[in-house]
Amino acid sequence: MQHPAWTLVILGLVIAGIGAAWLLAPHIPWLGRLPGDIAVERPNFRFYFPVVTCVVLSLLLTGILWLVRFFQK
């Protein structure tokens, strides 16, 4: 993978994947509403922090990147 064109191809696939995820995200109802996510709603105040969703996405992306590096060798 020495040629710069491969970098552009991979970058394009990553951008297309992000775009597809952005389009499909509203159709995944559990994403952002997992048990353990912090949600506080009061009059004139709303706070939401998706702790568990962030951990799950981090583990998923870590696994994907690990697989990419594993098969790259």
C-alpha cells in the first residue's frame, strides 16, 4: 500500500461509511438510549450524556481498527 492513491481510496470509503452511519442513525432506536446513559430533565433544563453509548462505540471502533491492523501485516 505504498501508492498515495490507496490512501485516497481508503479515506473515501471511511467518509462514505460515516455518511451511511449518519443516514442510518435515526433508524437505530437503541443508539443513545442504553441503560447507564445519564439523562436529567427539569423545568427549563435538560442534560444528557450517553456514557454507555460512548463506551460501546469506542469498543466497536477499537475492534474494527484492531482487525484492520491485524490483516494489514
